[in-house]
Amino acid sequence: MALTRRWFWLLLLPALTCVQGALRSWPQDLKVHLNQQSSFNLSLTESLPDGRSAIVTIDVQHPDLLSASPSNFSIAAGDSQGDWVISVKGLGAGHSTVSANVTPSDITDFSQAFVRVTIEKSDALYHVSAVVGWIYFLAWSVSFYPQIYTNYKRKSVVGLNFDYLSLNIVGFLMYSLFNCCLYWIPEVENEYFDRYPKGLNPVQINDIFFSLHAVFATAVTIGQCFIYETGNQRVSTTARIIHGIFAVFILISLILSCVKTIHWLDFLYYCSYVKLSITLIKYVPQAYYNYRRKSTVGWSIGNIFLDCTGGVLSMLQMILNAYNYDDWESIFGDPTKFGLGFFSVAFDVFFIIQHYVLYRHSDEKVIDLNGRI
């Protein structure tokens, strides 16, 4: 089956390119275990121009992590479409790129002759990491519904801070915009690959599902605010100012994109920065609201447990991957994702303390709709 699939792709490659004599690799993503070998194929989709030959040199990005054999080979003038097997061996855990360089460089297109290689210490850790990833994805996806059920059961949204809701919906809208555009709009995806020619699209289908589902669930919660008891709650002036700043920032970025001052990819990155900023501040209004009321009544603790579970497992997955690929720089060199996860978990712990320690004796019957005792 594997052999049949390989020849299927080799036969299909000429139909995918209109470049004369293109040299391409297959597959372009390869996983290698530490101290073990694997291989990929370099394929010449069309013969070289008459009377011309070429030397192909294999370049390894991190030779201390990966070795490749053979290191070079020749393509003779009379060679027709060819297929060369390149063996690689994992020397150290991490990530590397193996590229083919052709001399003379004008004889063929070799821009797609590269392979992204992941060298891992343990295949078991890889599978554990994948399972952990799906569990925290499920926990975060389900975490919206305890609050929705609590609102429905009480027929009231008193206790749920409107600033938190407004920040949440804007954050997930920005996140959805980033994911959907980068995944579904070819022009934007091409901009990404032009900037990172050997990179992978960072958006996967589960990212799209999560972000769109988060917008839907948050919108349902906001809809409950229009049909259930709300007391005198409203979006605060401070939150309105924050939303205004975000709106001006996004509007300016959108205009700059429309007049081609910046790329659309940059605009999407700016949208993601808004999401990151909101993640840092969105829990503050709810924590302060609980403090002012001296109660967590109306704020679902089930939501907090699921969110905390997702945050802890997210950080655990990052640690597992950092160990398995010897890539601690992904945590300590660029701590944004890990720091945001830690920040969210810290707030979840604070909410749990509010619910079970500080305000455990609060009674909904003695709290009016304004949150006063």
C-alpha cells in the first residue's frame, strides 16, 4: 500500500507543476526517532534541458541534530524523470530542515525540494501529547455550557459580569477571523508561505471549530442577558473605552491593509494581538464583581473547573513537547502562550478560592438584583 501511494504521488507530481525540470521532495514533513533512520524522495518531474546536467547538494539546517545521505548526487544531461532516495538519521531531538540545492541554479526549480524533519525522543510521548491535546480541547469547548445552564436554571444572569462577556465575544471574534482567513483564503495563505516558505500553516481545522464554537456559545450567553433578569448590570465605561481603543486599532489596521500599506497577513496578526490582550484582562472584571458582591452566586464554578483543566493540560502538553523535541526555547524563549495559559489558570484558582473559601456562605436569597446584600 505504501509503495502504491508513493508511485501515485510521483505520477501526479508532473501534473501539479508547469515548471520545466522541477525538483520536488516527498513527503515534505517527516518524523524520525532519535538514533534511528528514515528517508524521503527527491523527484525530477521533467527531464533537464538537452545537453545540460546538474549537481544536487543536500543541505541540513542543523547537522548536529540530523545527518543525510547521500550528501550530493548528479543529474546527467540525458536523465529523464528520476527519483532519488535520501536517508536521514536523528542525532539529537529537535526540528530541522533538509533542503536540496541545485548547481547551476537556473537549470531547474528546486524551491519545493525541502523536507521539515521532527526528531523525537519517544513515540509514546508523542501519542500522550496528542491525547492530552484532545482532552484540553474538549474541556475548553465544553466549558461554556455550565454557565449557560446556570443562567437557564436561575432565569437570571445576575452574577455574570457584562464586561467579561463583552471582552470575551470580541476576543473570540478576532480569533475566529484570524483562523478562518488564514485557513480558507488562498491569498492570505500564500502571503504566509511567501513569508515563511518552509513553514506550516499554523491554523488547523480544530482551531477553526473551537473559535467559531466559542463565538456561538458566547453569543448564546449574551442572548440570555436579553431575556433573563439582569438587575442594573451594564457594560461599564471602562470596558467601553477599552472596546473603543481596540476598534480604532482594528479600523486603522484595516484601512492600511485596504490601501496596501501593510499586508492582510499583518492585519490578521494585529487581530490576534487583540485576542491576546483580551485574554490577559478579561477575567479582571468578573473577579472584581465577585469581590464587590462578596458572592459567586450566578458565576458557574463548573465553567472554572473545565477552563482550569484545559489550561493545565495545555501547559502540560507544551512541557511534554519541549522535552520530547528538546525545544525548551518554545516555552522560555517565547513565553507568550505558556504565560497566557498560566495566567488563566491563576485566575481560575482565584475564582475557586472565592467560591469555596472567601464567599462560601453567600446565599442567593439575600442578594438582590444589584448584587447588594
